[in-house]
Amino acid sequence: MMRKPGVAAVLSFFLPGVGQIYNGCILRGVFWLIVTPGLWIGSGGILGWICHLVAAATAYSYAETHPHRLLKP
């Protein structure tokens, strides 16, 4: 299955970590799913937006450099 960088970025922008999971990086996805809400709450939203953007950028970058990575069964 070929990974699409745009799909990964959009998924992680709307829910940080989902793009990483889409890319097959389960632990990275769980990290973003846990860290982002904590930073939203802890910073009053400022760092939450930064997390959304960073998660989207990293999901895009990974999908672009590893388009054919398959999920392990």
C-alpha cells in the first residue's frame, strides 16, 4: 500500500497522531495523541496549535520518504 503524504498530513492536522498511525508508526501516533491534549490544556491552546502543525508536517515528511512502508501484521 502506497502512503499518500497529503492524506497523512490532513489526518494529523485534524487529530494529531492519526497521520503517523496511517503511516504505520503506531508509537509515534500514540505519542502525538497523548502529548497534544496535554499541551492544549497546559498552554491555553498556543502550544496545541503548534503540535497540530508539527504532527502534520512530520506525518507528511515520513509518508513522502517512506511511501511503500507496509504495516506489520
